[in-house]
Amino acid sequence: MVSTAATMSGVVPALDEFRATRARTLAIAEQLTRVQVEFTPDSNKWSVGEVLDHMILAERVNRDQIARQIEMKRQDRVAELSLTFSELNISIAGVPHCILSLLEGPITFMNMFVPNGLRNYLTRHRLIPFRNPDVATPQRGRSLTELASDLRSSLQQTETLLRNNADLNFNEMILRHPLLGSYNVPGLLRFMAAHEQRHQSQINNILASPRFPKSHSE
């Protein structure tokens, strides 16, 4: 039997990275006012508030997949999930979903040869223009207080899920997606950190907009 310490050895540093990333997100957000959080640089671009809400929704999606794998493991099943474009319709901006669906097989095959470290680098530095899946489409107009609270509670839910199942081997839980590649749970946590860092960069771009409200008043 694999010890709890051994099963958590890969998860702890990955979770620490995600936790540190979330702390930076909160540090950025909590310096802003309501007007600044709601500012939209362009009609087809997100506000800071929408970016934050997207982070919350994206973490929920990934946490739900981990929970599914944990349930499979508890049932003595192979804890491997292979999602299709129809199940998680993330895509590349400018490429229709129907085209990606037709190319699902070749894209999956090509992604087998892309190291996770490179994929995370491309994600973190916004070198590939992704289009978010429908389930991670943010809501406009949420208050900063509510967003900050949800960012904290979402992280706590992820931490609790992992801590309550520390007897399981997270390295054996595999999530696959044609575009996102293949990750075990520690790898998925590192991808989640890279994804959030990508959107921190997006927030910084919004803050640097010439029209961004500079006043600290509400």
C-alpha cells in the first residue's frame, strides 16, 4: 500500500504553486475599486471582474473533474477521464468548434508529444489565443467583495477535496482533453496555476489601458 505521504508528495508542491498564484490574484484585486473592477476596455473584452469570475468557474470545472476521478478510484475503477470537445468545448480563437471536432483525433495524437511544461508555458504567456468553454463564461456585474470571497472559498474547497482523500494516489488519476493534453492531478494543479497566471497578465493589460479609471474613489 502506498503511504499517504507518498501520495501527497507530488500534490503538495503543485498545490502550493496554485495557492501562491491565487494569493497574487487576490492581492491585485483587492487594490481596486468597484469602478475599476467593472471597467471594460472594449465592448468585446472582459472587465477585471469578469476575469476573476472566469478564474472561479475554471477552478470549479477542474475540481469537479478531480472529484469524478476520486469517486472512480473509490469504486476501484481506473481513474482516467478522456473528455471530448463536446464535453468541454474549449477551443482556439478563430477556429470553429466544428472544425476542431473533426480534427479531434489528430489533435489528440499531436498533443501526446507536447511536454506539459511547454504546454503550461504557452498557456501562462498567452501564446495561444484560447476561447473559454461555455461552462467558464463569466457573469458581468459581480461585486468585488463577492468575487474575493468566492476566490478564497473556491481554493479552500480544492484544498479540502485533496486533503480528505490524501490516502489515494493522485498520480494515478489522469485527465485527458484533445486540446489541453494529459495531466495527472499534480499536473492539473500546475496547469491551473499557469491558467490563472495567464489571466493575471490579462488583468495587468486592463490596468494599463489608457482609459482605465485612475481614481481611487468609488
